[in-house]
Amino acid sequence: MPEAATNGPGHGPGFRGFFWQFDAPVTAIAWAVPDIAAFGLGDGSLALRDLAAPDRPAERFPAHADALLCLGVLKDGGLVSGGADGRLMLCRRDAEPKLLAEAPRKWIEHLAISADADLIAYAVGKEAVLLQPDGTRLAMLADHPSTLSGLAFNARGKRLATAHYNGVSLWWVKSSEQKPKRLNWRGSHVGLSWSPDSRFIMTATQENELHGWRVEDFADMRMSGYPSKPRAMAWSHDSKWLATAGAEVAVCWECAGKGPMGSTPVEMNAGAMVAAVAFHPRHAILASGHADGAVILGRLGDQRSVKLEQVGHQPIAALAWSPDGRFLMAGGEEGAAAILDFEV
């Protein structure tokens, strides 16, 4: 499984960058622990890059027999991945990959992890399954009208939201027998996010809109005008801002007070179509990845932005800040990858 360095370490205004090219598309990324960057790849492997030696090749693990589709991190740093082989796997750097669950002839492409509740949720067709980190099944949530298109826990892991055709369903994770709370909005919902303060649930729709619900009273919110589907969403650390892809700028909605309905969004980081967004974990600073491979950094308040780097020339598939905000990792649809170090 070769890995080619591209341009080696580079330097920009206020950061140092490391760049390379995988031989498979980057499909998902995550920080396993503060100093391990994890890249899920389209050939089913998981690549770990140690920030103690970021210029060394990544360690590769054969997690799946087909494409790796989703990736999450447990409280103890274990990596959970779902794949097109119908397997849910647990990977640790010092152990062989472990099978947590299996759904033959189906894809596992949606995954949510609650560190607070120490729970895993994954979607298979119309069903959401709740697991403990050791693979013990706790519940199967099957009352859905269509195939699930997203999963999200609230902040403390007490409720799970599932997206599907015509809306979202809300489930209590510790209730053995229940009917879900339906949040109805006609159409196909293709992305799902729950704010860190648990006040808002947002979905991206097939109709190039953002739709949301205010949890305290389940009031609807509709934000339209996107030229394409705003699939990628990111919340600021204080839940005040929601950044979205789907336009040639990162569209940022203010979610203080009663929410963004009826307000004018802030537009940042202009360039090619925005494909990925990631807020800094402590500051109102937004990174955006674009359809041409550009990565741009902007600051809310004065809306100043700067192009950081070019990570390949195809759309950025995913962006993620390290928990301490020092590093930004990026992966592209054709396998280009980078880690940017802002402590220089």
C-alpha cells in the first residue's frame, strides 16, 4: 500500500504543513487521541499518522474488505468504522481490528458515538442499532419510514436523532419500549447535526435547503437559497454559529437566542464550492475545504480569510481540528492529505 510524499513539509503564514498522497480516496477522518491523526480510505484501510513524527509514512490497518464509509472515536481513543462490507470494526494501534457487528450484503455508512454515555449507534437500512463499546447490543430502533440518512446524539448521549425521508425521529436511548418523537418536514433529508448545547437539530435536504427544529418547542426553521445540497455542517464550540457547505462561500448561521430563522447569514471563505467545514475547538475560526482542493481559514467577526494550502485538486472530503486546536487535518476525494501545524 504505497504512500507518496508530495512537496514534503511546507511553510505558510503561521503554520507548517505536511502533505502526501494516498493510493485510495480519503472517505473519513478523526483524531484517535490528541497526537494521532486517523484517515479512513476507500480501499477499506485505516491509516494512522503519529504527530510525534508527522513526516513518516502512515501505519495502515486492513479494517474492511471494501470501502471504509464512516469513522468515529470512543472515549478511550479506540476507532470505530463502518464499511461497504457491512462490518462495524473497532481498531486500536496496538491490536488487531475487532468485529463489533455485521450486516451481510448491506452498507454501514452512518455512525454516531457519545463519549459521555459511552455509546455507539450505527445505521443499517431502516434500523438504528445501539451498542456498548465491547459490541454488546443494547437496542434496535426500527420504527422508521425509510432508509436512514444520518445519526446524531445530543450532548449527554441521552437521546438519538435519526434522519430519514420526511424528517427526523427522536429516541430515548435507555427506554426499552417507546414510540419515537417525529419531527416532520416533507422531503429527503440527507445530512443531520445536533448542536453541542442540544438546543437545535439541523438537516440538509435534497431540495438544497437547510431545515431545523428548536428542541425546546420543536418549532420549524427553514433556510433556503443554496445552489447545492449543504451536506457538511459544523458548530462553533459555544453553539452560537452553524457553518455549512453547499455554496461558493461558507454560510454561517447565528444560532443564539431563538435561532437563525429569518436572519441573514454571514458568508466567509469565498472560493470554489465549499465541500467541508470545521470550526476551531476554542475560537470562532472556521476552516473550509473546497471543490478545487483549496483549504481556507476565516475568522468570524471581521470575516477575514486566508487561503492556507492546496490539498490536491479534487474536492476536500473532510476536515478536522485536533482537540487542542493546534493541528488541522484534511483529506481529499482523490487521496491527497495534509496535516497543518499552527504552533510554529
